Amino acid sequence: MSPAKQYAKKHVKAIQRRRLHAKERHEHQQRQAQRAIDALHQALHDVGVPEDLVIEIEGRLRAQKKLLGKIFGLMFPTLFGCRSAHELTRTRGWDKNLPSRLLAALPKRSWLKRLRQLGHDILCALWRHVESRSAATRSRWQWTWVWDDTVFRKYGQDLELVGPWYSGQHKRVVHGIDGVLLLVVIGEGTLVVPVDFAVRRPDPKGPGARCRSKLGWAQAMLDESVAALGRRGLELPAPLVVADSWFSDSKFMAHVATTHHGTVLVQGKTTYTFTLADGRKVKGAALIHDKEWPWRQSLHAPGCRYARLRAMSPTYGAVTLLLVDKPREERFYVFCLASDIPATRLLRVWSRRHLIEQVFRTLKSLLATDACQVHSEDAYYGHLVLRLIACFVLYYTSRVLFKGHVTMDEMVFNLKHHWSSVNCQPLELYGLS
């Protein structure tokens, strides 16, 4: 055989091997995508707790089941590799007008009421499961209340909700819709339940006082949620709330301590001034940059050290400062009103705050919250509420069902690139290939 023919035959065999490996890899990814969509369906019926509790929560979610069947396809086309719902409907054969009809089905107050009721029902079921257990079991199911504000980018002026807001993600003022969200983190982040949501109006019109500020919304959310859970017979411990520096208001923190006997842990600013126990006056910048502090090594996070200080503030009064120094990260400090809570517990609680930041930055892009361009205020509330419910299902699925095997990013990647091959009759997804 001539060298030319031998080279050509070798080249053809190499191409065949590459194609065979690509086919096997593609089939493997399709199987992963099918596993992911099956797990999403299972997440609607199973929350990883005893069987009687599954039945209770399943009944609460039954009213949302038909809507959730459309969420993953019509509301989140990017999850299935499409840029819009219209692009998805051309392939799937769904009604292209169904998304707008679903979103405008209820007024905004009904959408928010549905979200609150769903969150409270799930929290009640979870609490009744652990309230009679041992102290060790209850410690693994601790609740952390988290406030977060997020800006959904929107470029048009079609709604009165659109205005200029500062976005921490973009580090500048952007046009969009500013939402305030209240979450409950169960344990070490195994389950995240959205409890309440509100949209701030940038320029309210008509008679009456100016719209609520971010602090006003946050205070009303916590008060109403704790009162609603109390009416259901839940004897909750004092709430432990974490938030960023936007919520570091002295009256607000005092209200939580006085009304609910709770603790608000917030991130401090460089401009704050404190008087330490030894009489020294320091600013927040000195707490971050100085090195002479009573550092302790964290047993739960290797390489992380912290320092706990007691101080007085002209604004807040007696406070507890917690300096945190992690490898390859900028040093920061958090503080709360004077408290005897161990520093290790405060550190664990604050780590859940950063967990929420990462989760919602990921979900805002994966679920395309900025892509909704409806022209009705009720439809926009419905759009955001349905996405929050789906966030609960998605996050639970990746953290519990795929724990240690498949991450959320991998699950969504498989669904995006192999969406036409997945098959799940309850969610009305039928594989085309």
C-alpha cells in the first residue's frame, strides 16, 4: 500500500473514532439531561423529609403543579436552549399566547398572597417535623432569615415600576425594577424558601405618603411573616436575620431586638466609628486594614481567622464586632447589637448570606428574569412570583437530590444543550430525538 493511501486510510479511521466518541459523549449527556428533568419533577413531590411530611407538602404544591409544568418550558426558554418562548413553541407545539394568559391570570395582590401562603405552608410543615425532636436535630434545622434586594434590568418605560436603582452586581445605577426579598434558609443551606417579595415604586403618583423605603418593606415583611406563623401555632425562637450594609439602620435593628427579641447581623462600612472596650476610637477602615487584633482560628473553615470585639457606637449603642479574614479574600467585618451568641455561630450564619448572593446571581441569569418584557403590572408580578417558586424547586433539586453528584450549573447546562431529547409527561415535555 502506498504511503498516500495508508495516510488516507489512517485519517478516515481517526475521523470515525472521533465521531464514535462524540456520539457516546452526546448520548451520555442526553442521559444526564433526562436524569435532571426527572429530578425536577420529583422535587415537586419530595422534599427529603419523612413520608407523612411529603404528603402534607405535596398537597400544598398541588395547586401550583399545572403552572409549574409550564414554568420550565414557557417561562424559562433559556433553560431549554431557546432565546424566547415563541422560539420554543415553534418546536414544542405549545400555544405561544399561553405565557401571557398565565401571567395576567391573577392581580398582583393575589400573586403575592399565593407566594406568601406557599412559603408559610412549607415552613409550618418543616417546623412541625422538628419541633419535638432532640436539641441536636433542631440545631441541624436552624432557620436563618435573610433579606436581599435585587434589581431586574429593564430598558423600557412601559411600567411605572421601572426607575433608576443602584445595583450591587453592576456597581452602578441601572434602569430596572427594584425588588426586596425575604428568604428563610434551613440548616446549612440545604433548603431555601422564598417567603415574601415586594417591588418598590421609584416615583409614586397620587395622594398619600411616599412609597415605603427598603427598610420599611423589610420591617413589614418580617413582622407580618412572624405574626402569620404565630397564628398557625408555631412557637419560633428569636429570629436571627442577616443582611448587607443597606439594612444597617439603628432604629430598624432596635425594632427587631425589641419586638421579636431577635438579632440582625449586617456588614459594616468603612465610615462607621466605634469606641472599643479599652477606650480606643477606631473607624471601620481601621478594623479592616489594621493587623493587631485578637485573632482566633476558625475550626469550621480552614485558613479563616476571626476576631470578636465589644464596642460602643454613637449611633447603635453597645455592639458586637466580628472581624473576618479569609485567604484570597478581602477582609471585612460584620456587627450586631450587643449579643452573647457565639462567634462561630455568627460566622456560620453569615456564610449563608453569601450563599444566597451566589444563588440568586446565578438564577437571575439562568432563569432570564431580565428578559420578561410584559406591559402589565399584574403580569410582571406573576412573572416574578412564578420564577421565585421555580427557584425554590431548582435550588432544592441541585442541593439535595444531586448533592455530591451534579451541581445546579451542570444540571442547567445539560438541559440547555439537550432540551429536545428530555422526556417528562407530567411536565408536558416529550423528547423529539
